[in-house]
Amino acid sequence: MTVKPEWLRVKAPQWQRVGRVKEILRDLGLNTVCEEASCPNIGECFNAGTATFLIMGPGCTRACPYCDIDFEKAPKVLDATEPLRLAEAVGRLKLNHVVITSVNRDDLPDGGASQFVRCIAEIRAVSPKTTIEVLIPDLCGNWEALGQILEAKPEVLNHNTETIARLYRRVRPGGNYSLSLSLLQRTRELAPWVYTKSGMMVGLGETEAEVRDVMKDLRQVDCDILTIGQYLQPSQKHLGVKEFITPAQFDAYREFGESIGFLQVVSSPLTRSSYHAEQVKQLMELYPRP
């Protein structure tokens, strides 16, 4: 299944704007998941002057067969200047909302939680009105490390389930479905004021019923926001696409998610976990937290 349907075609970006964002990122020596994971929305997001920053990388300690981020057996020592450079980029790009994600750093005792904390603190110092979303790994179930991130008070805590439970061993062999749900549940218990978020890919061989089961599981742990997008094979060495899901089915998933209580469901073929993430500002006005 190699021919993409019409609805997966992306408009050519305005490269002048994209080039400016890339120039700032290269100048500050920063990575973005937009580039490292070959996101199809890179043109749209860069044209809007937004980016999802990838910290502690670019090499990852896990080799998930769906992901285009490089595997690295011997990850680099954490860069103490990275939070400062990230904060400078947020200021120079004049971001109203910033997403910070990371590679998996299973080599670190806290999974990299301390680097998230430092990044949040530096952004607050430079741009206090910017809302912050962190898209974190599972931290190997280190709830103390999770608590440290939450104490830094990001507005959104995002952790992706990625796929259905049945496909975890094949799609996400280094992860654990129950652990991901537990992380979101523990987040709600530790920080009732934070907006919790998760995301998943479809087109990997799951059934509609199984996708709905994931959605129901996420609502059981009081997850607020869900993103659903089409899996696209980054290269021939990655997992193949089993099915291209139609826009109508994505709409059906959105409608079901809204019916069971999600505050927001962003569901479309090109949706990714941080796509239009800035819309959380509207949710914060409509559904304020204590």
C-alpha cells in the first residue's frame, strides 16, 4: 500500500517563512520533532512561526519501528545550556504557546525530568505569558520524576498512547499500554489543575472498536484532550501502513470522543500530537481549572 490518497496531500509551504524559523533553530543549535520525525505539517507550523522542540536528543534510547527519530545506544550527556537556548528561541519566535517534547532517555535515573523542569523555568523567566505543553515519555514509571515536572506547572501534560493495546508489542516494544494509562491517571491525581492530553496513530491494523476502547480507557483516567492521526511510513525500514483511514472515519472518531466527554478531539489524517496545540488557550477560557 504505497499510493497515498488525495486527502493526504500537503500544500507546499511558504519557504521564506520556513527558512526563517529554521535559521533561528540552527543558530541556537536546537532540534525540533517537526524535522526529526518527518512531520507532514512542518510547512504549516513553521509558516505560522511555531515549532515543537525536541530536547535531550536527537538520539533516542528506544528503537520503535514506527518512528523516524534515530536510535542511539550511547546518548549524549545532558546539555546544561539547552534550556537557555530553548527559552531564547521562544522569545525570538514570539510564541504564545510552546510544546516541549523529548526522546526517551532510559539511561537517566529520572528519564530526563530535570531537563524538562529547567526548560519550563527558563521559558517562564523570558516569556511569562507563554503557555507551556510538555509531551513526555513514560519515564519508566518513575512517579517522583513525574511529580517534579508537574511541580514546574506546565499548562498541559501530554503523553501519547500511540496505538491500541493489542499492537503494543509490535509497534511500541519499549513501552507498556497500562503504564501509559497509569501515567495519565497519576498526573490527574498529582495535579488536578493541569490539562491532560494523549494521542494515537491509526492505520496500523487496529479495528474501529479497538480505537474506541482506547478512547474509553483514556476517559477512565480523565484525559481531557485527544489527537488522532494517520500513521505514515517514514521509510521502507519502518512499519508499513495497513490502511489509509478516510476523513469520514476520522470525523466519526471525533464525534465519539466528544460524546464520551473529551474537552477536545483533534482527529484528521494529518493530525499529529502537537498539531494546533495552541488551541488549548481556548479550552482554558471555556473550562478553567481550579
